[in-house]
Amino acid sequence: MKEEDVDWLIYHIIAQKGEVTADDLADVSGLDAAAVTTSLDRLDRYFLIDRTSGKIRILSVGEALIKCQAKNDGTLPYIIENGVIKARKSGYDRK
């Protein structure tokens, strides 16, 4: 199965279930734990899911945009780390 097909499958299972664990995803999808983890890493990297305290959920469009901006915009005075909004350390670039 191609990576994008695995990601599509995992994403849709999460969307249907609401909030799941990686073990739930492996059971429902029939994929091994390594394939599920690799897919979750990709989905997380593209700001499509949130993984907090072992639970996985889909990010809303607004959450995805804010998370992406917080990670990539060095001019913002805050960062989002492990689901927590934190003040960026002093010295950030204020353009």
C-alpha cells in the first residue's frame, strides 16, 4: 500500500472515531504498529492531527493554521509545544 493510501486510511479512521490511540488504529486498520506510527508522524508533520497524552484527534482547519503559523513564523511572540501555548523566548525577530 502506498504511503498516501495508508495516511488516507488512518486519517479517516481518526475522523470516524473522534479520538483514538495508536493501538486502536492498528486494530481497526489491520496495519502493524510501525506503519501506523510512521503515518501518524506524517499526518502530524502536515498539521492534520494532534497527539496529546496518547490520544490522537483531527485538528480543525483553524487549529491547523495556527499550529503551522506558530511553528514557521519566527515573528510571533508565542509557540505551541505539546498542545500548550508558551511565550517565545526573548530575542525573537519582530519584523
